Amino acid sequence: MFRIRFLFLSSSLLLVFSYCRQPVAEVPASPAAVDAFSFDELPDPKPGDPAVFVALGDNLGVAFADTDTRYAKKTVPSVESRTNWEARGWRGERVHTQLLLWTNNPVQVTVTPSSLTGEGHIPGEAVSVAFVRYVMADEFGSTEGCNDRTPEAYDSTLVADALDYSTGFLIEEQSTRPVWVAIDIPSDAAAGTYTGHLTVSTAAGISMEMPITLLVSPRTLPAPSEWDFHLDLWQNSFAVARAHGVEPWSQAHFDALRPQLERLAQAGQKCITTSIIDKPWNGQTFDPFQAMVRWTKHADGSWDYDYTVFDKYVEFAMSCGITEQINCYTMIPWGLKFQYFDEASQDNVILVAEPGTAEYAAHWGGFLSDFSAHLTAKGWLEKTAISMDERPMEAMRGAIAVIKKAAPNLKVTLAGGYHGEIEADIYDYCLASGEESPKNILEERNAAGKFTTFYTCCVERYPNTFTFSPPAESAWLGWYAAARGYSGYLRWAHFSWVENPLTDSRFRRWPAGDTYFVYPGNRSSIRFERLREGIQAFEKIRILREEWKGQPEKLGALDEVVADFEITNLSRTPAAEMVQQANDRLWALSEGNGK
């Protein structure tokens, strides 16, 4: 007999429902819960008190919860007894929440969304359900994040992050399982209130409905392809080939890449990451970036450049929806090593040459001239840039001089410190989060159509996107960009996966999760979804600023909403609090209910 019970645990009211003490441990996992990347999570090194789970008996705990908390796997969650989810959003916006499930006994659970009805109809397909998977993480450290590390030297924790898009899941004994629930509000939905529900059911035939109420604004967020936010998350296609066990640039490789790149495009990604030399970062990642261009020096001293792989990847990425910019790494690699195939010796040769030398200019001048002609023939010249990463100013000057002489129509990008001496030559300038350009320079760059963005890496304790970072910090980044007047955000690794990314996000060099946002098997993450949330906020602010030009009172109120988004404020105010308050104020302003 189905019944609902309320139990007092962890000083909170927890909603549970009973399914008649069925022997659920014998229920097998459904096929929907298994895929080519099925895996067992690592043991939780910090389990809670098992007696609290035992107190649940044969009951399954169910409650809606916030998206700002990473709920521990082997601990009964301390949450309010929220049985309904109240959401709000613009048309075209994605909104999300977490549904928590916890149990003493193993149980096969299915979570199925209904359609939403009210002023119109939102189909159930617009509601996605993903069971959150746990991955091992470490910590930032006592002093700095950018250092060699071993698991023994840093405290490790099992954290909720990866999203498995399956409606069914076998929840193991004495564990908690979050479910990530998202609604993609159709751009043509009628404004007003909608209702629907999630059905939570077990293999034993017991089910309950968890109500959803959605308030849809008459305002519309454009499609991601029309977002202005300049998102640049670098792609490491070689990691995808290794993790999926396929030959690089085979059809199977492209098949594995497509859903990952399409998901990235749906977050507004603008840049295609290409490597025009071998190991531009000297092999610092688990899977080194390999050259997409083959350089050959003939016996007579002439050169040939094979762009086959480069062309295939660019064309493919564009077919996935990433079309605005092609970033080519790099003319200033770490170690200044340039590999080419020498026809005379029938072997690969490595040239070491510094920017500013005649040898460097000769090596790159010929390539850039040929590359420029190739890009022109492909129709890509105007959107292609030679990209550099954290390089000294004098080295940049040497590279820029060669580019201006050999291929003056190629753009230049730089992620690193601010150098006023070369700023005018940088089309896409990404500053470390702790740096900034003069306000007048930023305004001049924006007016000229140049991009000025910011990035985070292993340096920053906060804000950041590590697997142990507070999830709201990912959303905070979009608000910060809007507050500073930046064009967008860069992170050096979207999927530079570690050895076992599905179970262990720790790496030999940097804090856990520094090298990737998403997971093999086309799994998104809490971090990536929250980052996208912040980008949506940036777009809303941009739209309102355009609409309210000439209305100083409204613009002033909008500026007040983002005024607190300064990195120093995170030392005393959690990102979750800042983002929630800003969301509330932005909603009130956009709906005409705020000042």
C-alpha cells in the first residue's frame, strides 16, 4: 500500500514514500541506465552515519533541492521537505533544479517528466532529466593551485558533478542520488503560468508525482547562435579519440565529437580550437595536442603544408554550430619548439627559434603566406586568428611583426597579462581574472568590435570551475563579465580529459576539474550547466541595456544589480547568495516590478 511518511532527520523535515518493504535489492538495472561508458563510482572517502540511512527503513526519500549544493553520496541530505518546484524564466531560457533521492536499500528508480500546460502547451520533451554522477576531487591547496600534486598530499572528496541523461537509475544502498531537472522554455511559448509534474516510480510499481509550476515571461532570450557572449572553451579533440577508443579523425572520432560540440554550441561557443603545430603547450595535458597541419621541408629547401586535418575539423565544428572564429595555436609555444618533416633525412626535425630572430621569421613567414592564401580560398580568412597563450610581451612583438609582414589580414588573439604596448594589435584579448585594462581602452575596444574577455585557471581559488568549486561560481562568471563590460569568458580546457575522467577528476598538475567541463559519453556537468546559466544572465542584461538606452533611471537600476560582482566580494559573500539576489532583482526589473 502506497503511503507518504514524514521523518525528522538531521534536524530537517524529510519527505519519504514507502513501497511496502519490497525486496528491491534483487531488481536489476534497466537497460536505459547502461551505456558504452557505464562505470562504477569510486568509494566515498567521507561517508556519513549509516545509522541515519537505516532509520529510513524501506522508505525512499524524495525532495526538491537547490542547485547551489553538491549533496554528498553517502550522507542523508539535510533539506527542506519541498515537494514542488516553482520556476520562472524568459522564453528561450533554460531553467533547472535538483531533485534528491535517498534510500537505505537498493532501488531502481525512474523519473519521468510530464508536459506543462497553462496558457499554452510545453511538451514533455522540453523537460530533461539527468541522474547526477559522483567523481573524485581534491582541493585547491593551502597556498596555490598551480603546482605538481599527488593524491596523498591533498584531501579528496567524492563530489556530484557529471550528468547522466537517463530516466532510470539503480540507486545503491545507503546513498543519495541527485537528479538534475531542466526545462528549455520554447521561444514561442505563450507568457503565463504552466503546471506539470515529475513522476518518481520504482521497479516495485510504486509512484508519486512531484508538481512543477513554471512562470513564463513575455520576454524572449534569442537562440544561443545569436548570443553576443564571446565564449571560448578550448577543445582537445585528441582526448576524445583516446577516451572513446577511436582512431583520430576517423568517422567514429567525428561521431564521438559531434554531440559534445553541439552541446558546446548550444551554450553560445564562438571559437574553434585548432593546433597548427605539434604540442603547442609542450604536452602538459594527459592527451597532448597534435598538429592539424603537416609541415614538410623538401630536399630543395621548399616547403609544403598539408591542411587536410585542419580543414576537416574546422568544417566539422562549423557543421556543429561553432562558426564565428578559428583560433590557431600557436606561433609561440612553450619551449619554442617547431616540428616538421624533413624530406632529405626522412625524419621529423625540431627547430628551436625565438621570435625576433631571422630564423623564426623565415620559418613562419613562408607558412603564414601560404596559410593566408589557403584560408582565403576556403572563405575563412576574416574569421581566423593566430592565437597565443600567456606569452611575454617581447615574444608577442616578434610574432606580431612576422604576421603583419607575411599575412596582415590574419587576426591575433592573446590570453594573458595586459600589455598596453601591443593592445592595439590584439583582436581578441583575454585577461587573467586578476588583471584589467584601462576603462577607456576597454570602451574603445568594444566600440571597434574587438573582443576583451577574461579567464580563470589553476591560479584562482575563486571564482573557479573546479569539480570542488561551489556550483554558483560558474554562474557568477557571466554576471562578472556583464559587470566589468567584458565580451565574454575563456577557459583553457573544455574536454582535456584526465586518465579516468568519469571517476577521478584529479590531475598531476592542477586542482581537480581544471582540465575539463564535460565528460565522455556526451555527459554534461553541473558546472557547465551553471556556466550556461550565467551566460543567459549576461544576455538578459545586454538586451535590457539596449532596450533602455536613453532611460538613465532604468539603466542605473540595472547597473546596481551587477555592481557587487567583484572578485574581492567573494571572500565574504558566497557566490550563491550574490547570484540568487541578482536573479531576483533582474527578474523584478525585467518584469517591470523593480526599481
